[in-house]
Amino acid sequence: MEPTKLESAGTAWRHANVGRLLNNAVRRFEARVLELMSNGGHAETRIAHVSLTRNLDVGGTRLTELARRASMSKQAMGELVDQCAALGLVTRAVDPSDRRARIVTFTPAGLTWLAAFRDAVDIAEREMRSQLGEQAMDAVVKGLATYAVAFDTLAPD
């Protein structure tokens, strides 16, 4: 039996394509951030919680918007909100402009958590910069910012 075109081409592309490399880099970066959070007293933090908190505006965001930003169903986002509310990081309130909708906001403890998360991200970025070098890291940041600008849905501070 003759090899197919795919078999003839080999499978190295599966390990070297930019999508896989980006995914591996994100997994490594986020694992380091979670490790730093745990070391800093936030062992309750899970990567799923970051899907909520990275999409939550400091002034609050509707649940439906959070789900859209995270590319999740409203039900799945609702579960994350429930988990983070149980941890004391967020709260839900009725949206005054539409009483059927709920707005999710950080609690004071959630804002403290957010500051710790920022510190962990800063440390992980410095470590990455140290490993890659200044020039390569600057190129990565600039390139990714340009490439993904249309996908940044977080409101400006």
C-alpha cells in the first residue's frame, strides 16, 4: 500500500505550526502564573477562573458579555461566576438599565486578587523576557499585539 500524501509529508508540522507553539506558550505562561498565585496565598485560583477574571471589566460586565468574550456558553460562564462568587472574588447584581440582566463585578477581595494576579503576570513576563532576551520579547509582544488587536474585547481602564 502506497503512503498517503499526508504520511509522505511527515507529521513534524503538527509540532512546529504557530498555532501549536502559541498554545504551548500560553499553557506554560498560565501554569507559571497559577504557580505564583498559589505561592502568594491564592491556591484556590484555577485556570478556568482566569477565563472569567481576564474578561471582567473593573467596573463590572454583563454575564452575557463575559460569555461572549470568553467564547463560552452563558451557562458555563454562569458556573464560573458561581465558583468565583463562592470564593468571594465577584458578586452579581441586577443591571439597573435592564432588570432581567445581571452585572458581575469584582468584590474588594476580588480587586485584591486582581492586583496579585497582575503581580504574578509581571513576574512571569520578566522571566519570559529573561529567557528569550529583550529583542525577541519585544518582537513577540509587538507582533502579538498587532496580530490580535481585533480580538481584545476588554474595556479600556
